[in-house]
Amino acid sequence: MSTEIDPVQLGRLMAQIEHLSEALEEHRRASERQAGELKAMIQEQAQVIRSQQESISALQQIANRGYGALYVLLSIGAAAGVVVSWIISMWKSV
């Protein structure tokens, strides 16, 4: 068995190792770039969610004010109905 190193075989192996190293480095850079893009997308979505939460809070405040106005109008309508009913009942009894 010969212990000599075949220079052609060694050259092929070295080229293959260099090619695989470059491919691995390119894959690592692509992964880092994608991770950065994903982080940016997540931060953007977090801002959108915060904005929507603020909008929902504002809508709830508007709705709560609307309930107060609704109750006041219902009370006024009920009072007017009582007055009209009393007038009609007094008019019928005369």
C-alpha cells in the first residue's frame, strides 16, 4: 500500500472543501439576512397591533359616551310619555 498523496486527488478535495465552505458561508449570511427581515416584520406587526389596540380603546370610550346619551334620551322619552299619558287620561275624564 502506497502512502503517497496523489496531488490531483488532493487538489480536488481541497477545491471541494473550499466550495463547501463558501456555500456554508453564503447560507449563513442568507440566514442572518432572513432573520433580520423577520425581526423587522415582527416589530412592524407589533406596532400595528398597538395602533389597533389604541383604536379599539378610543371606540370603547366613544361607545361608553353614547350609552350615556342613549340613557338620557330614553329617560326624556319616558318622561314625555308619562306627561302625554297623564294629559290624555285627564282629557278623557273631563
